[in-house]
Amino acid sequence: MAHEQTRPPDHTAVRTALWRALHLEADPPPHVIEDEIGLRLVAPGDDWRTRPDMDPRTTSGFRAAIVARARYIEDLITEQADRGTTQYVILGAGLDTFAQRNPELASRLQIFEIDQPATQAWKRHRLTELGYRVPDRLHLVPVDFEADENWLEELTRAGFDTARPAVVVSTGVTMYLTKETNAATLREIAGLAPGSTLAMTFLLPPELLDDADRPGLRTSKEGAQASGTPFISFYTPSEMLALARETGFEDARHVSGALLAERYFSGRADGLRPSSGEDLLLATV
């Protein structure tokens, strides 16, 4: 049994890493993103593809949605780095592998990955075990949210410069937090240096989903509830845009899952398309 201080990440982070790997193994090229490193970190055993949540047919929409948002984020980071931004913050980083897969771009950035202390200790151990360096530019920032530690204070302690702009990313997090907590997080990010950019995903209410995707959301919601991490917060696009403006963002835009589907999946011979249900807020300070 893993020691408490280095216990593996939660099931959501593991599933995301495995879906990204499954995209390479089950879907034909062109691949939207290529990420096998998360699979190496998890090391789930040879039978991982027989898990019910890894069935290539029934999970294709979720898998496509995960790789679509990952690709969108990495395109955004590339664009912002080319404009001179040098700080990249990942809230709820889980098994993010950007730094390992993009060493050249990563060398131009200070990357701050924020997550629970046990997850960060586990990840540092696994990266070292697999022969990946944890360079000075990659900061694994442990924040104990359950003990009400302030992530921005811990981020600054790790070397983040609040006077310089940053890209802040939060994917697959808002649904697990109360609306009050999400608003507080937005307010803190809106207080960062002018020129900072936020990309944050949010879950749509069931009535806004395509009919075919509602059973999948229901299954995901029940699974999250059963594992002790229930979905708490849903937003319509107009609610999220209003919240961003109320909390201090100068410019806030809605990026729909449909737009990502069109950008990254149009013209595919296999018909792979992301499921509806998760959209993005793109906001600038």
C-alpha cells in the first residue's frame, strides 16, 4: 500500500491520463495530442484497456473531449509564450505532462503545477523513477486545500512573480467546487498582473447537452458521487461570462465544445467527435 504522503492521484486524474493514451492506441491518425507519458506514470498494468471506463467504443466522446481541451490549452500556451508570457500556472495539475512532452517550449517558461501535497509527492517520485528530470523551471507546488491553504500564497512562495503576466489554466476542476469557491478563485486570478490569461473549463447543465450525451453525463455524475467527489457546480455560458465579469476580468469569452470539435476533429474518416457538456471560459486581466 502506498504511503499516505505519496498516495497515487485521484481516479479522475488517472482516467484522464489513460484516455489520452487510449487516443493514441485506439484512434487512427491524425492524433489531436500525443501523450503516453501519463500512462507511464500511472503504470496501470497490461489489462488497463479492459476497464469499463476505457471501452474504446462507449467512451470515444469523452476521450475526444479530453484530448480536444488539452490541445486547445497547449495551442494557447504556445501562442502566449510567443507573445512573451513566461509564467504558466496549472490549477489541479494532476498528471499533466506538458513539461515532459514539450521540453523546448517548457524551457522558455516557469511552470507551476498546483495540486494536493500527496499527489505532488507521488508525481515527483514517479518522474524521478522514470528518469525525467524535474528542472528548476518546473515547480510542483503542494497546496492542502482541505486545510484551507491559500494557493496564491503558496504559488508566490514557490517563485511566482505576481508583477508579471501569466497563463492560468484550470481544466476539470470547477464542477467539484462550490460556486462560492469558484468565484473566489476567479477573483484571485483577476487580481494578477495585466495581460494575464485564464482558460477554465466548466460543466453545462444537463438540459444544454445534446440528447445523445445526457446518459453519459448521468453516468459520470453517479460515478463521481460514488467515489466521494460529487459534481457540485454547473454553469450556463451566460452565467460563467457574468461571473467572470463580476469577479474582475476585463475581457471574457465563451469557447464552446462544438468549436473545439470543429477545429480539431472536422473531416476525420473515423467520425471521432467530442461529447458535449464541457465548455471553456477564456478571460484576460
